Amino acid sequence: MISVLILTKNEEQDLPECLKSVAWCDDIHVFDSYSDDRTVEIAEAANARVTQRKFDNWSAHQNWGLANIPFKYSWVLYIDADERVSSSLYESLKAFDTTRTDVVALEIQRRDFAWDGTWLKHAQISPYYLRLFRPDKMRYERLVNPVSLPDGPTARMAGFLDHYPFSKGFRFWLQRHLGYADMEAATHLANMKGATSFSVQKAMFGKDFTEKRFHQKGLFYQMPGRPVIKWLYMVVWRRAFLDGGAGVTYSTLQAIYEYFIVMRTKELMKQQQLKANKIVARVSVTAD
């Protein structure tokens, strides 16, 4: 058998369907960030075990959960409240041999759906995620959009994990991505300050999808005109137009999100410079 981990924060709208898609599991854990709606009540009604912790950032929160939640089984399926285990993925999970020792994690293909139900097949940039793993062999890095770092070999599992990022509407999506932009900008500045190096070879030819994505993102953040580049990459290179109007609109939203990150990075850099100038001024006054 497999344990299930669901991260939540005010998910009374999406959680019921999510829980329904994993009703086959007898060890469901809802890792909640102190919701103030009916999230906990819904989880407990479905016989899920609830663990609560104040959210700080994505990697720290996820790492804490894997280290402290008492999972019943040695393999964990991690999903978000706006995701659903499809029938094809359920069949693969049901047939999965949990005694396997040749891998410590498996990639699962996620299908992102637009507000009108369109599968963003071409517009979706990152379709594979390490979502089934041994919790003692997995850790995360980055404040937002964390990178999965398995301690051992990985494989790929058949079936789809269905994702509905617009389930709460456009306003919620934009507000959430404004928050993501804050953390992406902070991560970018930390990488600049720490002189984190990114490999073109790994970004282009890396065999591990997670590592490849990490280096691609790091190199991408060093490029000028990122919002326009991202829009062209999605619409032209990935042919998002084949997903219809939803694909083009989604690409535009992603370009806007990229612009949020650019502007927030500039704001943080300005704040840091002002702070540094004040320190210099104090030192100068003291010296005089």
C-alpha cells in the first residue's frame, strides 16, 4: 500500500474532490497550514489524519512534513488539493510494487487544465514531477516551485495526475502568483549573492528532469527580456496555440507572472541598496 500526503491552506472548495480521488488509500495525511475555513473538518470527515504547521516557505514546509508526519507505509504519493488522481494513475499505483529497491522516486505526468476544461498539453512547461517516493529519500530546495532532490535513482510511472490551477478563478491565480513572485525574486537574489553556478550542459542535456529544470530556470533568470522570451517560447516553440485560445491566454498569464518576478527583483535590489547606503552613512557619521 501507499500513503497519501495533501498540502492545504483554506482548501474547502477543492479538497473534497481531491480526497475522493484517493479514497482507495487507508493512510491519507492532510498537512494543513492552519486553515480558517472548513478544510480540517472536511479532512477529518474523510478519515484523513491532520497535521498542522505554520507555513514559512515551500521547501522548508515540505521537508518538515516528510521528516515528521508518521506515514504508515514506506512509499508516499504527494498531491495538492487542486489535483486529482486519474483512473489511469490509480491503476498504476494499484499495480506498483512497494518492495522495489531499484528506485527511490517516480515521476508522474501532470495534466494542467484551463478554466474552460482545456488540457494545456502544449502550453504546459513542466509536465513531469517526482510525486511518488520514499519520504526518507526525498528532500526539497528553493523557497517556491521547489526542486525535488531524491537520494537515489528514479523512474517514470504511467498515468496522469490532473491539475486544476484555475479552480478558484483568475483573481486567485493572480494573487497566488504575486506571492510566488516575491519568493522567486528572493531566491534569484540569493543565488546572485551566493554566486550559484548553473550548467548549460545540464540545462540542455541533463538526464534527470528535475535537475535539468533547475539549471534551465537558473540560466533563464540571467536573461534580459524574460517575459517576452517566455511568451514566445510557449506560444511558438511549444506551440501553445494548438491548445486554442486557452493556450495563448495561459501563455500570456505566464509572461505576466514572469514580469511580476522581474519587477519584484528590481524592488528588492533597490531596497537592499538603500539599506546599504544607510549603513555606509552611519559608518561615515561615526567615523567623523
